[in-house]
Amino acid sequence: DCLGTPIVYSPVKADLTGNIKKIRAVYDSNPAKFKTLQNILEVEREMHGSAWPKTGATLALMWLKRGLKFMLVLLQSISDGERDEEHPNLIRVNAMKAYEIALKKYHGWMLQKLFTGSVYALPYKSDLLKALEKGKEVKEEESIEKIHQFLSRVTPILDAIYEMYTKMNAELSYKA
């Protein structure tokens, strides 16, 4: 909800939410068996055989981790002060950097063009920071500090998920 125009970003939100629901459904089906994300991947590898990792919660987590990486790179770029000097309150530069790093190589030509066009619907940096603060008026420096704290906690978790996918040979490189 922080990324502005609902009509432009509602498919992204729906995709992320759908991936979370798929992973959650597998976990909820047997919490004792699926204590960790790694347990889910290991069991699905056995269950799905040659179709794995192109199915189930494994595939959902793959796309979720990519979406989360996009968000973390975007927030890191903003907190590092990267910006368009001519338009310092726009976050297009940050979003394009995050897209290049996290998602572009997995998207075909059409999705790449759609993303490039969608950056014009992104909110101003000040509006994004206000949304992250749930509407409270907070100094930008305070918001940036909270982003740093969030990134310091979440980045190692996401890095561990990426490492798990590499070790389990679960990463797919096909284009959507």
C-alpha cells in the first residue's frame, strides 16, 4: 500500500500475497512437518520429483524472495541517499536500481517495459516515508534510521533464503 497508485501496483500486491498464502497453506497443512522453509523445500523436492522446484511453495517462495529483495534494495537505496538530483523527492532512481538488481533478469521484454512505465506512478519519497510511518509526521532522518534498523534485521534472513536456494539447487532462471 506504500507504493502509490493502487491500480498500477495492485497486481504486484496480489502476487506477493498469493505467494505468502501458498507457503502458509503448506505450513498449515502440517506445522510439525513443515517447521521451517527449508523443511518445506526438502519435502516438496521428495514429493514432486522432477517437477521440483517449479511447483508448490518452493516456486511461491522463489518469487516472494525476489519481490522482497526488490523492496529491500529499494529501501536501502533510499536510505543511502541515492536520488535524482534534479528531482530529489522522486524514487524512480531507487526503484530502477532495485528492479535491475532483483527482478529484471527474470522478466521478459513486456514485463520490463511495463515496469519501466509503472515507475511514473510511484509516490514521492516523502509520501512513501509517511506511509511507512502509518501516516504520522516524522522527520525524514528518523524514518531513514528506522529503515536502517529494519534492513539490518531482515537482510540476513533474506540472504539465508537465497543461500538455501543456491545450496539446494532450487533457483530457476526462466523469464516470466
